[in-house]
Amino acid sequence: MMKQLLFLLLIGLQPVFGQQDLERANTYFERAFYSDAIPLYEQIVSTNRSKQVLQNLADAYYRTYDLHSAARWYKTLTSRFENTVDASYYFKLNQSLKAIGKYEEAETALQQYYQQLGDSVSIDKARNENLYLRSIKAIGERFTIQNLPLNTPASEFGAIQVDSNLIYTAAAKNNTSLKRRYRWNNQNYLDIYLHPIDKISESDLFSQNIPGEVNTKMHEGTFAITKDRKTLYFTRNNFINGKKGTDDKKVSNLKIYKAERIDGEWSNITELPFNSDSFSTAHPALNENGTKLYFASDRPGGFGSFDLYSVAIISDTSYGNPVNLGSLINTDKKEQFPFLDTQNNLYFASNGHPGFGLLDIFVSKYESGKHQAPDNIGLPVNSGYDDFSISFQTPQEGYFSSNRPAGKGSDDIYSFTETKPLIIKELDDEPQITANPSDENKTSEDDIIVQKDSKSFIKTQQIHFDYDLWYLRKDVRNRLEVVVRMMKKYPDMKIEVGTHTDNRGDDRYNLELSQKRANSVKEFLVDNGISGERITAVGYGESEPLVECATENDCSEQDHEQNRRCEFVILDWE
């Protein structure tokens, strides 16, 4: 009897314990203690796969750079909740898949989402970005790179060579047992270090704290130093004179501070006037003559998460108003870690411009007194993971940071030497025959209307679809113009749009997929002035192949593409 009672009591308590675990996990997540939240969510998700639990678990992995796990849970989230999920989760799925090398799957994830929304503008933008990245890849490897010996399993990044030292940011190295842990990733808080250049081939045992009052118990990070070496601008959490500041959510945002070099040490630390407790201001960089300070900020009024800004340095104590660098540089995603070379070319990290996954490094050339549209600087500096914080000590040599898996752990510093120029040759879209409108106008009607098996067809250049997708490629839309022209010329003409799939996937799925493709074609024709009553859209699935494939492996990719086609049968033509 006692055992039964105890058993029933434990059963009754299980939901309470489950709710308590969920509340604790959510609290950890909201406070950005992602390393603590993950094991709790992993237990919870076995019985609770709500949208919120899946979102938080996937985001926690994403923010701690376990991208295989992030991709797994973003896929679960988007497949279960589809278009009720915010677009940002499809973007993070795309980025996670790129990071682990699944580029085709990454593209498909976004394209299917845009297709569900009927967002042809985003579909075209994504396709153009993929073409651009193919052009960057075609250059080949532009750099030789080397992981520095000073790297450790913890974080090192943001290196700049200043005279005889490499100055960089790292998880605190001294008295680590006494240091507080940053519960985002369970590493020590960040400090700024010096490492002698003549010991660059040696371990971090030769690294020392930057002298003076810069490093504290909070994060100190990226910096810029004036040419006379008298002023240091650096990033730190909202903390000065031993006092921590927060916003209304108890978050200690990032600020830029200034230190003066006095008797060989950095002291007299002051806060710059354009900081705020309510948002972050970070990653200072100076232009060549030291008259402008560039930085990243998520202040209100920007284009996205973090934008790049510049501010005029009027005097030692006076600054102008921050100016957003505009939509040519900034996107609706992140732009961070600016650096200006001796020609005032602007280098920065972004996950909003066309990249290979997560943050990539871009360059905006300074020409005719302004910064131009940025370009991805290419491989192998950029990868599927975060690549950021580039600096130059000569026009072809410098340092950058990356958390790619091939490193020693977390963020690592790499040296690089540029070996090829950034010359981007525009590539064509998918292999195709490009229609020439002037030639089409010369084509006789007999060439456009053809007979086959007692049926009349409108003949177009081949209309194919990408595997598993139903959106209209740019080349396809161009080829549909002949159908629009013929139907406008003969207003009584009625047609059937018949679409077909290859034999990969099950029959029912292919039938549904082909119907979506037929509907997409009909929608295009209607958008171009053809009455929907004149068009019948029919998806045939895999039932009428041009090339017979006993199994999907019996045919080449070209055979499968031949079967993924669209035909225009004339039903009535008075």
C-alpha cells in the first residue's frame, strides 16, 4: 500500500518538476546563460516540443556555435510550424546549414519559405546572392592563412599590430580560478592583452595584460589607438569607476571608452558622449588621419541589429553627431568590427551581405570621396563560421579572427597574406539558352504553335524547375513571355499548363509538387494580364516522364531535369 501511495505521489509531482525545469530554463535563456539552459531544454524537449521550447533550444545552440545541433532543431521547428515561424528562424536555419557545409540544403530552406509567402523579390535576391558567391568562389583561395601559436581553447580575437606588440582581446588568462565566468559560454570575461611581435611564434605565456586601468572584472574588447599612441579607444561593458550600469532589463550594454597614456600606462578613463545605457556602442576604429571614429551600434533608427556609424572627432573632448553609414553598407542583419586601412578602405564583418555562413568579412573601397558597395573578400579568410575583426599592418598582410572548427577552440587569431587580387567576374545563371527578344520577334507563328500527338502546343524554350522547388527562376520567367504574347494576340485562346516532376520522392508528394509548379506558372501569366479563366493548371507528378527511369539512380541529373518540365497545351483557339 505504501509503495502504491509513493508511486502515485511521484507521478503527481512529475508535471510540477517539469514546469519548474521549464521556468528555470527560460530564466537562464532570458539572462543569456545559454550553456546552462541547453541541458535543461534537452530534457524538456523529449516531452514538450512547443514552438517556444524549440526556438529557445535552437537559439541557445546557435549562440554557442554548436551549429550541427542548431540546424537540427531549426529544421524541427520550421517543419512543425512552417510559415507561423518568424522569418528570422529560416535565416538562422540557412546560416547553420551553411556553417556545416550543406549549401544546397541551406538555399532550399530559404527558397521554400519565400515560395510559401509568394515573395518573388526575395527569391530573386537569394538567387542573385548565390550567383555572386559562385563568382567569389571562382577566384579560388586569395590568401594564405596561419593559426597563431598564442591561441588557446578559450577565445582570442581582434588582433592589431601596434609597433612592437600584437594587441588583442582574450578570455582572461591570469588567476583564472578566481575569475568570474561569463555564463553565455562559461568562459572567463574578456580582457585586452599585449604579445611581443618577436615572440609571435610562441604561446600565450608571453602575453601580458595591457598596462594601466583598462582591464576590469567586466568585458574589455576591441580597440583603436591614435598614431601618436597617446589615446586608446576601447569597448567595455557599461562599467566605470567601479560602478556597473544597466538598462531597464538589467542588461549591461557595451560602451566605448577613451584612455590616455600617462607614464607608460593607460589611465584617466572617460566615457564617450554618444554612448547610452539603453543600447550598445562598440568596436571603435579610426580613419587614416584620425578625424573620424567608426563603430558598431544597435541604437534606434538603424537598418538592422547592429549598424556601422561614423562620428567626427572635433577635439580631445568634443565629438560630432553619429552618422549611419547608410543602406549601401548596412543591412537588416549585423554589421560589426570596422577597420580602415591606410587608403580608408572600410573592412567590416556582416551576416547580411552575401556570405558563406554567419559573419563574413567585406571590403568597401573608398573612391571619389565615399565608400562603395561592399564585396566579400573571399576564401579562405571567409568560411561557414564567424570570420571577423580584420586588420592590416601592410597592404597585403594582417590578422583576422574566426571560430571555425579547425582552430584551437572558440575564437582564434589567424595571420594572413593576400596572394590574389579581388577581381570578380560575373557568372551566368544556371546553364541555359538565353532567349533573344529580337530573334523571337522574327520567329514565325508556325514555329511557336506546334502539333504533337494530335495536340497543339505553344512552343517555348525549355521550362525547368530546381529540384524539390516550385518557384519560377529568372530564366523561366523570361521564357514565359512568348506564352503571354501569344495569348494576348489571340484573346480567345485557352490553354492547359501541365507540369511534371522527376521520380524522386513518393507519388503523392510529386503530384502535390507539380500542382504547385503549375499554379506558379498560372499566377505569373495572370500577373502579366492573362485572365485566369483562360488557364487550366494541372500537375501530373511523375506519371508522364519524357525519360523513363526504373529507379531514381537509373537516370542522370540531366534526365531528371528533362522530366521536371512544363508544357502549354492549347485547349481552344477560335
